[in-house]
Amino acid sequence: MSENNTNPDIVLLTHEYPPYVFGGVATYMKNIAEWLSQRGWKVLVIAGKTNLQNRLVAERKGNLTIVRIYFPEMPPRWFIYSLIARNLLKNMLMSTITPKAILTNGLTAWLMFRKLKINPPHLLITVFHGSMYASIMMFKSMLNYRNIGKIFPEEFLYFAEAPLHDTLVKRDLDISDYYVFVAKHVSREFEQLYREKSVKIRERGKIVYPGIEFKYLAKLGQNVKTREKNRNIVAFVGRLFYSKGAIYAVKSIDYLVNELREKDFELWIFGKGPLEPWLKHYVKKKDLSRFVKTHGFLPRDKLLYNLAKYVDVLLYPSLYEAAPLAVIESQSLGIPVVTFDLPWSQEFVLQGINGYKARYPDITQLSNYLIKAADIKQEKVIYTAKRYDREISFNTLENLIVETLT
């Protein structure tokens, strides 16, 4: 590690970093930056979230320095960020800093480094948070089940970037020294999608799950749980987008209440998004106001507390995830998960042990599994989440850096 107080050991490049974006990618990168800095590495993060007047703002806490740059909050944010951050990075690398390693999110590495002639060479590690399978699953669902009317422009435009994503992923695979995949299924998807690079992916790829504070969450889940008799609280956590499965979640509660006559279940929705008008209309139309409660967006700590205290089952019928933080943290709290049986969920949900996977898109089975999941023992669910502890997960990344540098 560097003895120079101003020269960072590691530079972390990410357009998603709290408080700019609250989500899986942002939280993943933040946790890595903080964990490495606490381990004694000097970490420099170049991220977003400042304004037009203050185009560059720096903040420092111990070994962690965050430089925030201004870029317009419009899609594709990651592309705009890459072009702006590139100039700052060039000036830093050419004049003031010589980091041992650079971590960047997929789709941005080649955009930043394609014309930079940096000397001496640095270890470049690219983090891949998912594959093109997200687009494949969404369009398949649209065509097969005539749901195109429920895809909002914001979401559709994101997935319409698929060809550009594909091109940039190939470039990033070419120039990076190592790859970090946030889950095993993501690594396998990359091998299938980019067969000509499959050997390199296997040799240079590492699995680094989102590191969670497992001991804290497990203790929280066991200490604050308030389970009322004759009532089961089911939670949906995430943006109210079609691809996140919000529609399936609400319809499964509708089936549970009105068809199966299970009146002791409530769905609590934590999140906001373009499907809110549809949600309100559907709840009113089906007379579900007693059974569906919306809580909007909650700060992370408050969300985790509410999940730990009140929720019995997490309903997460998302079409595609890489490493779903909501699922991982819920399981750490002792909350079983019900989702669809899709490639991503096979890695995180063990049938009958920490949740259930229903046939996609079978609402009937999804609803029945909610009843079964409510009876899974909390301790059994918590045990399956131990592998996501950050001391285990992030050590994989640190060991990669240390071994390569030595």
C-alpha cells in the first residue's frame, strides 16, 4: 500500500455512487470503496452528484477520497459520465497520481482508456453487474405475453441500448486485466454470449458477491421481529418497473386474496416508479386497498429495519437480476424469498430452504408459494446467507489485487 499520503492505491470509477443513485450498482461500489479504505488502502472515487456551478467537489474521510464531477442527469448517464470523467482521469494519471489498481464498471473502461497512454501501466479491473440477458428476458416477455403497453419509455430506452452495451462489453473484455462478476450466473452468461472470449473470462474472472454486513443483519432480524398472529406481511422492494416484476407481485396478491380466499396476507410495496398510476388503478379496481400498502422510497437503514421488524416473506418476481441486494439482505434478516424460476434466481433461492421459485409466469404457483414460504424457519434462511458476508466476498477482490501486484 502507498506510503504517500496523497497518492491513492486504488482509483474507483463509477457513475452510480450514493447519493447520486440508490440501487444495487451504487451500493456495491460504495461498499467496496469503504471496505478497501478501512483495510488500509488509499482509495480515490470519481463519481457524480454535484451541480453546474460546482463542477468538481472533493470530500475526504480517512483513506477514502471522493471526487464528484458534474454531468447532466439524462440517459445514457454512464456514457456522458465516461466522457467527462475521462478528461479528469487523464490529467490526474499524467501528472499527479500513480495508482496500483483501477476499478471501473462495465461499459465505461474502454470509453475512458481507449486514447489514454498511461505510463507506468496500471492494473485495470472491470466490474460487470449483469449481461445482455436483461434485454433478452424483457423482449421475450413483451412478445409472449403482450405486455408492451406496460413498458414505459424510461425503461424501454434503457434496454434499447442493448447493441451499444454489447459492443462496449467486448471492448472492456479486451482491455481489462481482470474481471469481477457479481454472481456466478453472470460469469456463465458472459461465457455463453461471448464464446470467443470464454477462455479469457474463465481465467481472468472472479466472483465477488455484494458484500453485506451479515452479522449485523442476522442479529437485527432475530432481535426486532414482531410477528402478529393471523397476519403475514409480504414485501416487494424495488423500482416500480415492468422488468422488476411489480405487476406480477400485485396480481399474485390479488389471486391470493380473491381466489384462494387467504385474507391474512398483506403486500407492502417499498419503491417508486412509472407503474404507480397503474398500481393505484388496479388496487382500486380489484378492491385491494386493505391488502396492498405503498410505502414509497425509504432510506436504506429505515428500509432494512422495517423489513426485519415486520416482513415475513419477500416477493421478488423480477425478470432479471445480477446479484439482487434486496434478496441477499432479506435472507440475512431471515426472510424467505418467493420469485420466478429464472436463471438468475437459481443461484440465490434454494427451493424450500430459503424460499421458493415458481414457474414463469405462473401467478397461481407464485401465490401458493407465498403461503408455503411463510412457514420456513428464520434460522434456516439466515444460514444460507453467510456466503455473502463482506469479509468473505470482498477478500476475493483484495486478494486478487495483492497477488497481482506482488
